[in-house]
Amino acid sequence: MGQEFEKLARDAAAGNQTFVQFLLSLTELELAARAANAVGTRIKNADFPVEKDFDTFDFTALPGLSKPKVLELGRLRVD
């Protein structure tokens, strides 16, 4: 919050945002940063030998695997 406070305050003033809107933006930014840091910490603590993602996965190696479904599941969206 401390790093982004001044920038968001300037943006809020320029955009005529209310204090509540400004506070909401600041809080959402903080929550996103905490979530990203938590993921990074979990990956580090897992001590994986190599970090991998779906960008390098060879879907042709498993022809029965649905690439769109795997990518959808990888986004962890709950509908």
C-alpha cells in the first residue's frame, strides 16, 4: 500500500474519485500483491527442482488430453 499510495491518490484526485473508491482501489491492489507473494512463497517452499508452466507443456504427447480444458482448470476459475 505504501508504495502505490501516492500514485493512486494522484489518479483518484485527477479522476474525481471518492475516498471510498480510492480506498477500494488501494485495498484491491494490496490484496493482489499479497496473493502474488503468497504464490511465490509457496512455490519457493515447495522446493521444486524446476519450475514449469503450461507454456512449455507438450500437449501432443497426450492426445486424449483436452488442452482447452486443462488451460481452463489451470486458471482456477470457479463458475
